[in-house]
Amino acid sequence: MYFWILPGKEKMSLSRFRAILLEELYVTRHSLEVIMDIVFFPVMNVLVFGFIAQFLIGSTKSNAGNALLAGMILWQIVYIVQYSMSVSSLWNIWSRNLSNIFITPISLKEYLGAHMLSGLLKAIISFIFFGLISIYIFNFNIFNLGIINLTLFFINLTLFSWSTGIIILGVIFRFGTRIQALAWGLIFLFQPLTAALFPVRILPHILQLLAYLLPPTFVFEAARNSLAKPGVNWEMFFIAVIENIVYFMLTIAFFNYMFKKAKDTGQFARNEG
């Protein structure tokens, strides 16, 4: 069975796509490191910031605590999707399995597409779990933002995470595992720059200008606005989508270039050495 997922004439096999997803499932289930990184640490972050939010609510009687907790929960979407994409490929490199994958009929589109879908599924499951935690422990229901808002937030945060993950993959394929720390470290550069946990106005002016060049900024600002005044901010959504589409197209071009250079220089094969 074949289908298309990205523009182009090349058809993608559902069976090969499913095979990559199964590999992802097995690695996730049997790797303590992955479980710690995408379950334990995110849960601890939500709990810690949830208690801080409770303190702020009790001290200031303002909406700042709920905004902080909402930002942390939404941030986990960015973290989990990007981590899943980047670190999953590192597991293949560490186990010397990456070359084996690409000598099979699996195409680059299938490989990327399956990891993109895997990251999205993990993020959805985690988001529901974190949402339930916030309800039962902190009496904060992020689902009150509404299905439309949450869907729009997910679209934009996932697109940004895919772009970030693809960039990191391209860099790792090109330069090897000596820069593998980027796979789990680079994304935290964007946490303050996107004002995930505080209003953009808190940032210095020059950083505010930079913040509005990043799509997640509009998501976090829209979420905070929705907590204070329920509704959908379509303007912020469309700005974020436009930025995401531009960045995603540039990201694909960058990845194709880095992947080609990695093969031409022999770095792709040396990554498993």
C-alpha cells in the first residue's frame, strides 16, 4: 500500500512507514534513557512549575500562576517532538543501524515522515497526561482553552519542533556524533527566546524583536491572552503558520544539502565508526 505525505512524485509505502514506527516503539519501551527524558523529566518540570504557579496564585491573586503552568505544559510539546526526532536517529547511530536502514528500500521521506509522526503521537499522549496532572493536582484545566485553540497551538508548536528536529538531524548527519549534545540541548535556547513562561514584554527590546521571528512566541502569547480573555486569536495563529511554513521549507532544503554533503564526504558512513 502506498501514499503521499510530502510534495513530490515519490510514493511512500505504508508497510515501511509502519516498520519505522514499530522500531521507534520498541526503542521507547525498552530504553530507560528515553523514558527518563520524555516521561520523568517533563513530569517533574510540570510538577515543579505547577507548585510555583500555586504559590504565585496564592501570593498575588493574579493569573500569572496559571499562565506559567500553561506555558510549561505547552512547552513540553516542543521538547518531546524535537527530542523524539533527533535522539531516535542517534539511537540508530549508536547501535550502528543507520546504514542498515538506508540500504533497505526505505526512503528519506519515509524515514523523516515516520519520525515526525512518532514525535507528534508522543506529544499528544504526553499533553493529555500533563493536562490531567494539572487538573487533579493543581486544579488548573488547560483543556478549558478550547479544542480550537489547542488544535491551533499543536499545529504551530509541532511544525516548529519538526523544523528544529530536522535541522539537528542534518547537522548530526553532516558532522557526526561529536555534536550530539545539540539533540537534547539546542531546543532550550528557544525557551526564553519564545517567552514560553513569561510575557514577551519582559524581554529586552532587541530580544523582543527576535522573539517575534519565532512561531512559538505567538502560541504562548495567544495562550496567555486566552486565559485572561477566552477566544481564538486568529491573527497570531496565521502569523505563526506563515513563519512555520517558511522555516519548514528552508529546513527541508537545508537538510537535503547536509545529507548530500554527508554522503559525498563519507561522513554519513563514518558516523557509525
